[in-house]
Amino acid sequence: MNNIRIITYLREGILVDALLEDGHLAEISLLLQEQRSILGNIYIGKVRNIVKNIQAAFVEIENGQLCYLPVEDVKFPIYTRPKKQEHLMEGDELLVQVSREAMKTKVPSVTTNINLTGKYLVMTTGNRLVGYSSRLGTKEKARLRDCIEQWELPPAGLIVRTNAGQASKEELEEEYERLCRTYHFITEQAVHRSVFSCVKKNRPSYLTSILGSRSESLKKILTDDRELYEQIREFLMEEMPGDVGKLCMYEDRMVSLKALYRLEKGLSDALATKVWLKSGAYLIIEPTEALTVIDVNTGKYTGGKDKQKTIQKINLEAAAEIARQLRLRNLSGIILVDFVDMEGKEAQEALLSFMRELLKKDPMKATAVDMTVLGLMELTRKKQKKTLAEQAKECGI
């Protein structure tokens, strides 16, 4: 796969971060220049109240912001003040990390499971085990396991990312030591800061996107802004030195970077309600307060004489486009899809199986749950950051 990540200004004050996979827009995010997401930030929070009937606590962080903390998530909390009781109580002060941005009427979510993310490894305080990406092969896992078993782990676990399969022993050890230094700083020094303070700010979202890119498929990182170029280069030198050569400064004054890759057209299409398919069929994508509804319509499609084969072809094409749109628009939560009606249980099961395979490629956890009694396909996708539509609204687009 030949992937290009583009980071530029769509217009003054509005940053766009886009990923093209083999020439097709796969991801696009918007960010106001003066705005910085709190997703991934680590704070010393204070438990304001515990609501037993929903098994959750509300934790205050900086600027009086209340955040939602599921009590079941509190497994290995790091308290910043001594306490006598083992269970969570009002007034407790502890380290929390923002795991989901505020969305519509919902406050941000936090976790006591602190994740320190690198290109190859994630150090996690909530799980003391070592886990491996399911996309790593048997030989890769064996090699990585031999390497990791030689390390003396702090009271934390590790998640070995897919990128680790391409990494040398030296690269892994260098990143591991960097994560350990951050871990010790947070747990031994930062915990002595005042309550509500931010002890570690996350990277800007576009740097996090670069860090999460698959090494073997990311061929180029493009920007046309000198300040962004220097910031990205400094980040790569520190955390991804092997990828510094992929960074390019675009300097053609005749055609802008956003025009060359038609980013404004791509954004407009990604915000549209109707999505046309090559066959002439189309999707209607309607986000609501509680869920997203997607309707598949035959539109201009004129197939052969076999009606069921025609319907099957449309539905398979629609499923592939829906999987792409979920990622492109960053749709999350519950998604209901009304495919064109099919005869027989076998056809429904085949379509469900096809969608499940498609969703395995999504970097965000996404699942095709089942077909409802009304013949709707129920999908879920992990909520982490705002949808593209919400980002565009904030940017006045």
C-alpha cells in the first residue's frame, strides 16, 4: 500500500490532517489552530462524587472540567495522596488520562489505566501483562517475545504494536527505555504536583496520527508550512528516526498542496449526506443524537434479470463503501444499516461475514454485531474523538 499523510492549512487557522491510501482519501481531520484536544492528556484529578446506580465516578480536572470515570475501570489506580481505604472514594486524588473527548451533551471520559504510546510499544498501567497485536505473525511474535523477556518491566504492562514487527532489537529497546523514563517521571515526580494540574500533555493530533501509521505502508509525509515541517521533523528525530526521510516540504507555488490532492473536494464529499456508488446506487448517511443511520438505495443501478444477484451486488458494494465512510467520517457508537432487502438467511449471513472482514482493517475497533429482526445490520465503532461533522462545525465549515 502506498500511503501519503498530508498536514497543511485548509484555510487560515484551520489545520487539516489527511491520509491517502493508494490515491484515495481514507482519513481526514480538522483542528482549529488555537485549539488543542485534551484526548490523551494525563491529569491529577479529584473524585467529586460517585454515582452507585451507574457504577461511575465524576472526576474534576483543570479548569473545573468534570469527567466520567467507570468504576469498573479502576483496577490499578495511582493515588497522589495517601489513603486508608482500598476502594475509590469521594475526595480521592489520582492520576487519570482522557480516553474520550467531550461529545455533544457528554462530558469527557477518563481512565486510571495510563497509556504511554510509542511507535512500537504501548506501556499500560491497567494491565500488567504483555499483549501482542493480532496482526503480527507467529515468527514475528516469537522474535519479539525473546527480546521483551530480557527486559525488567516496571509495575506496568506492554502492548506490542503491529509496527514492532518491522523494528530491530535496538529500536525496540530505545523506545522501551524512553517509555520507562516517562513512566518514572509521571509516577515518581509528577504526582507531587498540585491537584487538577496536567502532568503530561498529549502530542498534537497530527503527530499522534503519524505515530499510529503503519511503517511499511507510509511512504511520504507532506506539508507546505515551514513551522509545521520543523515541528514534525523534531518529533520524527526523537521518536521515529527511521522515518525522517519520509518528511517532505512541498514548495510548488503554482499549485497548492491542498489543491494538488483536492482536499477541499474530499472534505465536501465526506460531509455530504448522499454518497454515490460506482454502480449508480447510493447511500444516505444520517447521524442522529443517539446513533447513525445508513440507508442503501438502488438509485440508477440497472442490473441483469436476476433480481437477487443484482441486490447482492449492490449490497456488497455498499458494504465496502460503508466501511470506508465510517473511518473517513470518524463515525462511532451505534450504526444501523438498512441494506436492500434480500431473500433468505444465507444471503444475510454472507453479507454480515463480508462486513466483519472489512471492519477488521479499521484502525479503530469496529464490529458488525448482527442483523436485527427487522433486517437491519447493527454495527458499533469505538468512540474516541469527535466526528468529522462535529470538527467541521467547530471550524465554521
